[in-house]
Amino acid sequence: MEYLYKIARRLKNSGPILRRIYTKLRNANLTKQGMKVGTYAKRLAAETKIYKDVEDINVLPQIFHYWSNKYLRPMLEEFGFSNPDQFFVKYLRESASACGDDEPVFISIGAGNCDTEIRVAQLMKNTGLKRFVIECLDINPHMLLRGRQMAECEGVAENIAFVEGDFNKWKATKQYCGVLANQSLHHVLNLEGLFDKVKQALHPYGYFITSDMIGRNGHQRWPEALIEVQRFWQELPTEYRYNRQLDRYEESYENWDCSLEGFEGIRAQDILPLLLERFDFYVYIGFSNVLDVFIDRSFGHNFKTDLEWDRTFIDRLHAFDEEALRNGALTPTHMMAVLTMQPSPHHFYARGLSPEKSVRKPS
């Protein structure tokens, strides 16, 4: 297996068929050898380099915001918040209250530039919680430095601490009232180790709050979703098929594996089942699948929100995803969730879609 993997790795850029062979062998080898596969140090260096100069990792196409404001926001507002920042504020505050701590300490796993944590800190101060600290854990010193400078400029330096470290090897030195993971779990190779460490570090009544991607590894589409992507793809005008991130035209959508070099989506499909083994889902909001391809960074910038055809196309994609999630034909690729270590007496699942029914079992 490993010998074949090494051969395929050398040939992976020779065409789509060899690239698919490489991906399958890589995934099998990854499962077998864990952190030894793919030369961890090289992947880590690639990941650090990718984000070294990225000052805003949250820049998304306007068509994404059209969709999220029209469809995702009403879904969130049923739970008492309108956006991810308010989501984190609401449940961090609830977590601190459940722990009975007037000066809570939280930790954010994979905080990057710490921009989310800084906005959350500002919102929490505005709601009356003044004495708290959010520790920002990240391996990239360049991003943490930007976070430190931003925290000082935004007046929350006393509420934000900076911890340089690898979340694949992290060990807590204290107990936390809440743990935050914002779009970071899909970069984690040692998910089992991280989740076990979170359980050890979290107060018995604290919340583990996360927003993340839970689709196929490398953000690929599973076969049943890929068929639908290709079907919708045929409706696209030629100029909409240009991949802005990879700088190439795609006559047919290529099911690109984003985890080939760094850690992007490295074990995304394992996040949900591993969390289910270790935590209880107090809140779960699962959403999207086929739609992702058309509103994300690679192709989303090709769409214009002021064109009726573009908006109608996205409306149809959303309706298709929602029906497919309801009838079980597809599983969600995104989630927002609040997890507890103690069994919760109540569970709140958006549209009645449970985390158990959201697991896509590879076969």
C-alpha cells in the first residue's frame, strides 16, 4: 500500500485519473498510519506559508452573502442569533453561567488571526461581561501577531491572550469554562487526540462550541452529490466555469482534493462521528451540500447578485439541498453545534435534522 502511495504521489499531477488514484491511496494510507503520512513537517510548513500573509481569511463572494442572508440567517434567528459571532457570544455566556464563573477563561482552538475572537470579545463586553479572557491557540506566529495588534487597536487586549502551539499536540494547563472552534477542526489531523484533550480541559458543565465543515475529506463531493453538481454545472455559462483559486477553466467540475498538500479538509468527514462518540449535541444546525461549489471562493466570484438568473440559480440550488437533506439523499457539509459532556435534557436541531442522521458513512 505505502509503495503504491509513493508512486501515485509522484504522478498525481499527470492527470485527473492518476490524481483520483493518488487521493484514494492517500486516504487509505492516512487511516493506516495517522500522523506519519504525508510528511507532517512538510504539510505543516505548507499550511503556515499559505496563511502567513492572509489578513482576512473570511473574504467570501457576494453571492455567498446573498444566500446566507436570505436562507441561513432566518434559520439561525430561530435560535436567537443572526450570525456566527452572535452564536459564539450567546453560548459562551451561557457556558460561563452554567459553570458559575464570574471571571471565565475560554480557549479558541485554531484561532488564526483572532478576528472572530476579538469581535466576540467586543460583543461580550457590550452585553455586560467585562472580566473574561479568550485564549487564542494557533501554530502560525504571523497570524497571532496580527491578532495581538488588532486586539490592542480594538480595545480588548486585556480580554485576549495568545498561545502559540499545534492543536494536534495540544495539552491544556488549566480548566476552561468554554471551548471555541471556528472553522478550524477541518484542519486537524489528530482529531481523536484533540477531542479527548478538550474533554479533559472543559469544565463539567461547560460548552464546546463549533462552526465547521463536515463534508468529505479535502472538501470533495461524495459520489451522490457529485452527480448533482455535474448536472447543475451543465447549466452554467462558460465564463462561470472558471476556477478563481486554481486559475483554470473547468469544462466539467473537477472533484478537487484540497488536502493534497496542507491540512485543508484533511479529516473533515471524521469530525461529526468522532464528536458523537464523545459529546452530547445540545444544539445542532446542519446545512448545505451541492450549493457549496457554486457560492464558495473558487467559483462564487463568477456570480453577480444584481443578475436575476444568478439569484434564481442559487435559489434553486438551496431548495434542492434542503429537499435532499430532508429525505436523506444527501448529508450536510456544514454545521454549527453546541456540545456538552453531560447528557442534555433538551436538544435543539434545526429543521429536525439530527447529527446522527447527518453522518455520511463512507462505503
